Amino acid sequence: MDGCCGRHQPCPEPSTTSGAARTHGIVDALTSANIPCWADKAYRGAGGTLRVPYWGRWETLSAGQQAHNRSHPKIRALGEQAVATLKSWRNPRKLRCSTTRITDLVKAILTLHLSSAA
């Protein structure tokens, strides 16, 4: 089969997460809300409040850039672990309430997970 998702026609959406984030305005929404976000190298050049690792050989980076590159994966790992934990729980999948209440519940769960990881 050609295309994506088992279809014969090409995908109408970008096939990368960074392309999809740009297409759907996620980068702009984060920027307008002034929410800092730690992203991987695929988001380099996206601008806004996205923080990505510095590019270049380790020896040519300044001390501040090296410190940033050392801390970047540690910060991203905390968020990714929290989301992975949330995905493994079956309870949020079965919620039948308003999206506002679900958002508050997810925020509380992630806060608890991140505070216990610190």
C-alpha cells in the first residue's frame, strides 16, 4: 500500500510531529500563551517559546550552551515519563465528564508525578 495509514492516497497532514505542530498552530498557541516548551531537535527553527538543544560540536559550544544541552534531556525526560505514566493508567481513558474537568484531573496527576520525581 502507498501513502500513510494504509491508504492508497498521500497523507493530507504532515508526517512528522514537528510539521503537524506547525500546521495545527501548536507552536503559535504556546508562544501566544507564553508557555515554555522543551522540544527535540526536530523543532529547531520553529521559534516561539520552544527550547531546543544547541547545534554544533561539543568543543565549539560555550559553557552556557553546554550546560543547556546537558540539562535539556533531563527536563524533557521528566515530562515524557509523566505522560507515559498517564497513558499507562486506564482510568483517564474511561472518563465521561467535561473536558475542563479532565484537563484539571490530568494537571493534578502530572503535578503529583513530577513532584514525586523531584
